[in-house]
Amino acid sequence: MSFEFNGKTIETTPNGYLVDTNDWSEELARYLAEQEGIGELTERHWDIINYLRDEYFNNNQNQPNERTILKAMSKKWGTKVAQKDTFALFPLMPSKQGGKIAGLPESRRKGGY
């Protein structure tokens, strides 16, 4: 599958994940979020997106599960973050939907706890 974005053809998997992580940009992330029904990305959305990208690119292609994301965001935001807080940002699962918007490959694990 593919779509046109800013005059460039972006290749995706059948589930909508980018085939080439180099195609990703913040502008494309905003577009993908809109397509996913999330709307405008807030600072907290970006915190999770940037965390997922950092883990993938700087930690041996690690794709954190929901529990790990909760711990990381609790530390970053200075408050205990509940699962409902991250699912409010990415309703279809922060690790998967967030990863899709972050331009990462589809995670094959089940996620959660």
C-alpha cells in the first residue's frame, strides 16, 4: 500500500505502518495522527512518540510495551501515570498506535502487562 504526501509516495504495510522509517517526519506524524482520528498532537503525544523513537533507534530496536511506557512517562511527567491516561492519547494502544504515528515498524508482541 502507499499514499502521496507532500509530493512523495510513502509506502506502507497492509496495516498502515511505514515500510521505510526514513520517510518519517514530524509533519507526516501529524498527518498520520489525523488519519488515525487522534487530531492535533499535544506535548504529551510527542513525549510518547519521541520516547518510542528513541527506544527503537537508540536501544537496539526496542519497542516498549504499555507498562514500560507508563513507567517512562510517569518519570518524565513527574506524576503517576495510569493506563487510561496513555490510552486517552492513543486509544488503539499507545505502543502500537503510537508506534505507527512515530513511523516505526509494527510490533509483533501482544503488549500490555
